[in-house]
Amino acid sequence: MAISVSKFLRLTLLMLSLTTALPPSAGAQPVGIPTMGSASGAELSPSLERTLGNAIMEQGRRDPTYIADPSILQYLGDVGRRLAQYAPDTLQQEINVFAVRDPSVNAFALPGGYIGIHSGLIVTAQTEAELASVIAHEIGHVSQRHVARGMTQSSQTGHIMMAALAGALLAALSGSGDLAMGVAAFGQAAAVDRQLGFSRQAEQEADRAGFQMLQKAGYDPAGMAAMFKRLMEGSRLNQGPGNVYASTHPLSVQRMGDIENRIGSTVVSNPRQDPEFWYVRAALRVIQARGGMALQTAVQTLTSDASAKEGVEQSAAWYGLAYAAWQRKDYPAAHEALEQARGEGVYDNATLDSLAINLAHAESRLDEAASLASEAWKAWPNHQGIALAYVQVLQQQGNDQQAIEFLRERSAQWPQVPRFQQLLAQSLERLGQPIASRKAMADYYVMVGALPTAVEQLQQARNRSSDFYEQSQLDVQIRTLRERLESERLLLERFRS
């Protein structure tokens, strides 16, 4: 399988290599569903697992391969949460699904319920059910705590890996280290692959749990079999001719048979198919191409689809062309393609409106952008992309007080979205409210897992305040965060020796 050279994906590989399509290596320990001993998931508690995941994501969000587009993040997050509510076992971690820019067909899980999907997998998927089947499979691994168990297998390699990881995280928690660099300096990816490969039983259990979630969430379960075939083919293409797995692949043949047997003669009436899937897929085709020949090929594919497809798929292809033109600052072409995507108003939706706002903003037509954003927000009050575009236009116009009021409402609506706190801090600072600004930035850093930086922000706020009661409140917050840092440090120390 092709491995990205980016820091984030190197870190992901070194950490877990939880690959949907690939089998475990010969040296993998069997990871099954029965209760494990004291050296398994019981050692890596849910609290520590979340600590690991937050620390990895705190670094990963800075990597250029991390896709921060709010519409894409919200869509993937919604799919993940919809599936997770039907998990066969009680989930001890909140599921957070995100995308990374990588054309290979792959997905992976991190500790703490984080699930990464390669852009190439989404672009390859031909239906939303195919994409959902992969996310469901990964949630199956999370629900069975395969990640935690794989990281604490009782072998020398596993203990060395955990010790090195704990050391890097301890440095990150103290604010004195770079997690990604620390982990990248440790070991070889091959050793971690061998240590964390999942067993036949674990993969089949994740398949079965995923199948159940897929069906109960209203997706066509046949999408799992269809996507499995694509993953098998993708692994062969990415492996190269020298890998025995590319020609034999016995494990996936067995798993495929198990899935097909479960599908049987099942007929799903009116399976779920969110039109947003097609727009997200089109945007990711452009995002993963970036430029050069890859972008030309992406535009050619979208142009072909715009001519050959019908309905929402055709609209999404035009949207992809508009998105590509917007990125290369060819605004007339972007407007023209966006109008085609709307299909004389038939396909008006939040994603198209969001791009229209961004286009007007990019062309410095701020009054028009504000008007478009205001109308779009009335039409789509649950779309984060619209909300963020609206705020950025308000800030650009200098309407920071209006932006603050709007952001506080959105922070209550979506308390887990860090970007709202970051934008709130910016407007508060411009209006001469430095203490409130630093409080908001502290909230932002807590949400992204950068606890030392959050403490610094609160300390700065405390130093600027002359109000006794406000100082006392800040002291409590600072003490609470420091206690949390100490608690996490003690958890990690157990794995360092």
C-alpha cells in the first residue's frame, strides 16, 4: 500500500497502521473479541486512549494533508455519528471522522475514536453506502477496542513502542517537544506494522459490527461488498508486483464471502443516499490533485461527468469544476460552473451557497457576500460552512460586534468546533477585550488538545486582569488544567519505563 510521506501520515503509520484493506503481517498477535488479559486494552484505559488521540490530532491538524474544509468535516462527522449510534457495543470514545489528502484508497483509526479517511477512498467510492461501510468498519475496531489492545500486546516491540510514544507525548504535554518529530524519530514503520497488524478474527468482527451499523443506519449493506472489492483492487495496485498478498489475498476472499453471506437476499427499500456525498466527493477530487497534471486529470474527469452524468451527480461535477476554478482564482469560470451546478435552481443547497459566498468574498464584493451569507444562513441554519463564511465576511467588513454575537450562538450550537472559538478571540481582540480574547483562545487550545498553550493563554488573561473575582475564576481554570496535565502525565509515565 502506498504510504504518504507527509508528517501526519508517517505519524499515523508509525502509531497504528490500521489499514482497512490490508491483512495483518505474519508476526501479528491475534487480537480478538474475548476479554483480554492485564497486558491488553485494560492497560490502555479509555482516558489514556483519548489522551493519545488528542495529542496526535493536535499535531495532525497542523499538517498540510489534514483537510480542514468545514463542509467536508461536518459531512464526515455526521456520517460517523449516524453510524456510531448503532454500534453493537457501548462506545467508550466519541467518534470523530476527518479526511486527509492522499490519493491512495485507505482509512485508519487512531486512539480515542478518531477515524481518518483518505481522500482517494472517498473519490473512489461510487455511493455513499460504500463510504459509510468503511467508516462503519473502523467504528467496529473502535467499539471492540482493537486499537488499545494492539498497542499493548505483551511483546518487547510493543513495550518499546509504547515507551517511545509516551516519552514523545510527555514532551508535548510539557510544551517542550514536537510530538510528530519525536515519534518519527522512533523505530521503523515495518516493526510497528508487525506489532499492530490485526488478526483475522478482529477484522471479521469489525466487518460484522460495521455491517450491522450500516444496515440499521439505513444504508444499503451491499455497499460494503462493493467497497470491499474496490479496496482489494486498490491494495493490489498500491502493493506492487513483489508482494505475495497482491496475488493470493486469502484473508480478504474469506471476509468477502462472509459479507456476501450476510447480505444474502436482503432488499433495502429507499436506502439512505445523502446528495451531499457527491459534492464532498467532487471537492475532494480537486483537493487531492492540488495542481499540475493531477489537477488537469481531475478537471477532465469532472468535465466528462458534467456531460455524461445526470441529476445530482451532474450538478456535483459542475460544482467540482467551480471549486477548481475558485481555487485557481479564475472567478468568471467559477461563476459560470456554479450556475450550471444549480441547474436553474433545481439543486440549490448549502454547499453551493457556501461557494457563492466565498466567491463574492474573494472578489472583495463584501456587501454582496454579506447579503448572500445572511440569506443562506436563514435557509441552512445547521450548516457550519455557511456559518463560518458568514462570520468571516462580517469580520472583513469590520462588524466584529455582530460577529461576536453570532459566534457565541454558534459556539452553543456546536460546542465541539474549535474554529468558532478562534474567530471569537480575533473579534474580541480587535474590540479591545484582551482578557475575553485570551479566554476564548484558551478554549480553542483545550478543544484541539494543546493544554500547555491553553494554560499560557489563561495566565496571560489573569496577568491583564485587575478584578479580584475574575482573577479568582481564572486561577481555578488554570489550576484545573494543570491538574489535568499532571493526571495525563502520570498516566503516560506508566508506559515510559
